[in-house]
Amino acid sequence: MAQFIPLDHFEGMQEDLPATNATTFTKGALVKFSSGYLTNAAAADDEVEYLALESVLTTATGQLVKVLKISDDTVFQAECGTTPVQASHVGNDYDLASASTIDLTAATDKVFHIDSIVNAGDKLVKGRFNRPAI
């Protein structure tokens, strides 16, 4: 299952925030605020705010969901939609493919900066979110 995993600089950043009704949140997926409530991030988002820390299907508007506030120095392991290549991708910024993966073919929003490749075969990289996005 694709997801973002915080690796460093995330202690004390947990919050419980209100979410939209009848929404499935997946642990390790990106979430954002929309109309005052948490909802899932999407491919076209140009900035991310939070990471879901639990998997839950909300049953009421305003139900609290545990999230991690993303800062510009929080280091993450992330899965890419395609295989990362050292010479092509490390040191560059990419868009989201979904709430759970990075799109190595899109660099319009430049949401995630790749610092290194963790495992090319598993499509895993290490990096940070650009806050605010570039």
C-alpha cells in the first residue's frame, strides 16, 4: 500500500482535526483542509498540510481525525508512481500523483523535493514537502 512515512523532525506535530462526513482517510495518506474540514489530498494540489495518522471512515461532519502537521523540515519516505532514477530525479521537485504517491512525470506544482532514493525497485524515495510549494 502506497503511503508517506515520516522519518525525522515530526515529534510533537500530532493534532486532532475535524473532517468531512462519509470520507475514508487512510493512514499514511496526505490530507488538506477544504471548506473548514479535512479531506483527502489529490493530484492537482499545489501544497499539502497534513498526513493522516489513522485509517478511518468518518460518520459525521466534524469527526476528529489524527493527523501530523507537515513542516518544511519533516523528512518523509514516499512512494513514486514510476521507478526513480538517480541522475534524473534526485535533487528535483515533483507533483502528487495521488494522496499516497509522487508523480515523477509532473513538475508543475513542485510539491515534493527528492533528496535520495531509498529503493528504486520498490519506487521509494526520501525527501521533503516544499512549504509553501514552489
